[in-house]
Amino acid sequence: MVSKKKVVHSKTVEDATKAALARRRVTIQDIADIVYEMQLPYNPELEMSYCVESVNSVLEKRELQHAILVGIELDELAEQGKLSAPLQQIVESDEGLFGVDETIALGAVFTYGSIAVTTFGYLDKNKIGIINELDTKKGRGIHTFLDDLVASIAASAASRIAHKTRDNEEASGEISEEITEDKP
């Protein structure tokens, strides 16, 4: 007889992800603020509640949940001094040549396509909102992974809104199905 593998229910993983963010003092609203700032120029009728909804939807994706849980765990272990040398010192100092934090966050953002990837790059470079607070270590704690993960969540949520906005425009007839051929 084949025994069943023990699996973790999706809701359990989602709850753990949200609890980990809350434990690190990152709120859904903090991330939604970034999404709003990123999408407002393209969608002047955008409402904050839609940004919050988008962030929550993104946090339902296993790819992001796993990245968040791993990254936060590594940050917390570094705070406790429980990583092996030299990894402890690298994560603790958020060494510039250490790209594993960006790699994990970028891997998670691929779920939402090229718009999310380019938005992630922008956020990683410009450190908007809470991303800047985490990166500059305002307050306490090690956030080597968390700042990039927040950028990943925000970029994914912004991309989700961009794609849904386009879908809504097409559904409402604002965008024609007509294809025209350019002539030289």
C-alpha cells in the first residue's frame, strides 16, 4: 500500500507568510502604498482598495510564499547569529556582491511576467516606501532578504493590476480588435 505524503495546506502556508511579514513589521498597506505609486500614472482612477486586493492575491501564490518564508527565516537566523561563517557576516552586512537575496525575490516575481521583472528592477534600484526603510535599516533587524521580497510582492501586485486593467479595457470595448498593417 502506498502511503500519502504529508503536505502543508495552502491556507496554512498563506497564513504563515502573512504572519512572517507582520512579525517583521511589514503590512499589506505598506506594500499596497508602493503598488499605488507605481500604477497610478498608468491608471488615474486606481483605488487603494484595489492595490490592497492585488497584494493579497499575490500573497496567495506559493512561489511568493515560499520565497518570503525562506528569506525571512534567513534574516531572522542572521539576527540570532545562527548562520555559519562566512554566511553570517555576509547576510548581516548585506554585502553588495551577495546577490542571493535578489535572486530569490526575482525568481518569485517571474510568476507575473516581464512587467513584474522590470518593476522589480526599478524598485530594487530606487527603494520606494518601506523598501527604503528596510534597506537602510531604520529601526532594528537584519532585512537582507526582506527588502527584496517586498519589492517582489509589490512588483507582482503592480503587474497584476496592469494586466487586469488591460483585460478590462478589452472587455469594455475601449481597445479595438482591429489589426492594421503598417505600410512603408
